[in-house]
Amino acid sequence: VLNSRHAADLEAREAELLGRGLAASRATFDVADEAATAAALETLLAEHGRLDVLVNNAGVIRRAELADYDSATWQHVIEVNLSACFRLAREAARPMTAAGHGRIINIASVMGLIGRPSIPAYVASKHGLIGLTRSLAAELGPRGVTVNAICPGYFATEMAQPLMADEEFNEMVCSRTPLGRWGDPGELAGAVIFLASGAGSY
């Protein structure tokens, strides 16, 4: 079940997966909308009768110097990157714990382990997401639900395009990375599949 705020993006990805002979459906809602999130999870459970894996992958970033970083921007980033993950995990944990099995996988960031200037809300949200992951892992593990975070480094996503276009920053990333390039988003798939599978049960 694919999620995005943008129906056109979901339709294209769903068609791609269906074209490969896979089962796929879509749920168009904004993870920052608490009511929409709860309704979507309720619909998903009504249609499928179970929820095995939740991947919290939505994220936003806003760049500004501290003096110019307004409270509304801070709240929006925290809401999408952290609070939405909390609410989705809370809703997903109910059917998972009832079944005695489940996987919650949070896509955090290397910025949840270090810091950089001009992205205070993003750094704070990813640090918070790692802390949330640890707390939920401790609570839900005894009930058969594993909770893990993946902390990617520099990946060539749409969100990273401004940094990739900055020659100095791009050179910094490539020169300090053993493979000499940005990661491809598809290269995260193996880690997600591992954590979602029986191979990642511990």
C-alpha cells in the first residue's frame, strides 16, 4: 500500500508495480494530517485484515539561518518528520501487537547522529526519530513487533537536488565517500527488505 500526498505520483508507481505482476494499492493522504492518517489506517485494516510492515519514509527539510528560522517552519518539519511517525507507529502497533508480529521501519538520517548548520528542525526531528525508535523497540519488542531505524547518508533524492547542484557541497560529499558518489534511493531497498523479513527478526 503506497502513500503520498500526490495522487499522480501514486498512480504512476502503482501502475509500475502492477505491471511487474505485483499486488499494489494506494492511499493518498498527508501524514501530517492526524485525522486522515487514522482514517487511512482504518480503511487499510478493513480491506486487508492485517498490517505486517510499516515504513515511515515521508520527510521534509527547510533551510535557513537560525535568525530567520520561523516557528511555523520549525513546527511543520517536526510534524512531518517526527510527530507523523509517532502517530503512524501508534496506529500500526495496535493490529501488530494483537497479531503478535510486526515490523516498523523508520527512515531517519545520518543527521540524526550528527549536525549541520541551517537545518535545525531537520536535525532535531531525525535525532528525535532515533530516540522514538529506541523507545518503541523497547516497548513493542516483547509483543513481537520489531522497531528499527535506518540512517542514510547522502542520497540522490529530490530533496537533495539543491545540495547536488552546489558544486562545492557535491565535491565534499563525493570526496569523503568511499564509492565517490551519492547513494541511489534504490540502494536503501535491501536494508528495508532485510528488516521487514524473517532474516531481520532479531
